[in-house]
Amino acid sequence: MGQAEFKRSHPLSEEEMQQDITQAIKEWDEANRMFQFAQTDEQIDYAIYSLIACEKKYSMLLKKAKIQHLDKKNSEATRSERGGER
């Protein structure tokens, strides 16, 4: 998913973003516990896929949060510049 796709998706409030990131961390921790207690080959494979998916989700959310923050800062700077031109 490219940067443009992140911008097109519905922006979340800071509170919603924080909740999503916190939930992703919980899911990642749970996947890690699942891996630690996996006994069969199938359980190990499933736990590894879950860990990878959780890591990707967490990374995606952090990237989206960073982009939203940068977009917010850029729009605020643009408004300040326009106000200063008057």
C-alpha cells in the first residue's frame, strides 16, 4: 500500500488512531504468546503467520499515524502562511 492510498483512506482522530495502535500491540503480544506455547508444526506455522500479520498491521498503523500527523502539520503551516500574506 503506497503513501497515496494511506492519504485516501478515511483519516482517524488521534484518539481512534491511538486505540487502533494499542489494539495492534495487544494482538501482537497475543500472537507472541501463541508462538511461545505452540507445540505442533501446524500451531507453530499459524503462530508465525499471526506474528508476521500483527507486525505488518502495527507498522501500517504507525506509518498512517505519521502521514496523518505530517499532513496536519503541513495544512496548519499553509494556513499560517496564508494568514501572514494578508
